[in-house]
Amino acid sequence: MLADGKGGYDDPKLLAAQLAQEVADVAAELHDIAHQLRPSYLLEISLDKAVVKRCDMLRRRGIPVEVTCSGDFGSLLPAVSDNLYRIAQEALANAARHAGARLISISLAHNNNRLELVITDNGCGMEHVPGEGDGLGMRIMQERADLIGARLEIATSASGTTISVTVDSV
């Protein structure tokens, strides 16, 4: 379109800027996919440290994320850590891509044999509370929660979305 002047762009700089943004978005998505395919490094570090590292990466990409962790995560079963990390990863990605949030907050707490993960954003919310027939990411989060006996709850409104995952007796 730039070379032949077609496409209705009066200013090629505008088209170039849009293309540059699209390339940056694709590169970020490829990075996320590669990160998801890598063997889990949760065998080397605890769940809280892995979540903090993920949030640090998002902040470096300009996504506003706050993270708080409390409790001891060193004794969690690998299946619990891995599935909770993957749920957090998907929820953070959804908030970053779709919510238009000015802030994403993630809280991870392990107290009194209860583990709770909460991801909240102040974005546009979803059209409806997710359920049957939703996208692959939402279904996978539910399957991962089911695998570890966790409750997954999603609340959404025009002022944002909250995803909560609770595991008792861990």
C-alpha cells in the first residue's frame, strides 16, 4: 500500500506507524507463546517469584501491573503451582489485550492452608459473565482450576473484571 499509494492513506507516516504497532503486537504475542511452550521453570523457583517475574515482564512492555504476594509458596505441589501460574498468565494476557485497563492488579496469598489468586483490572469488562461456549482461554482456565480442585470465579462489569481462584487444603 505504501509503494503503490493505494489504500486511502494520505499520510504514509500514519500507515507506517500503524504497521510498526502491529509488528510490535505480533512480536509480543510470539514471545508469550514461546514463554508458554517452554518447560515450566516453577521447578526452580516458587509460584510467587514466577508471578512476580511475569508481572515484571509485562511492566517492561508498558502494561501497568501491581503484584502482591503473602505466605509461603515453597511447599506447594508442582501441579498446583503450574496450574495457578498458567491461570494467572492467561488472565493477565486477557486483561492486557482486551480490557483497556489503566491498572491490572494481581494478588497471591497462601495462608492457613488456603491459596488464593486474584487478578483485577479497571478496564471495560466483558460483555457477559463467561460461561458455556466462551473462548479457549476461559475454558482452559476452568479446566486448570478443576484439575487442582480450585474454585474459579469471574465477575465483570463496565468498570472492570475480577478473576479469583481459590484452593483449600493446600
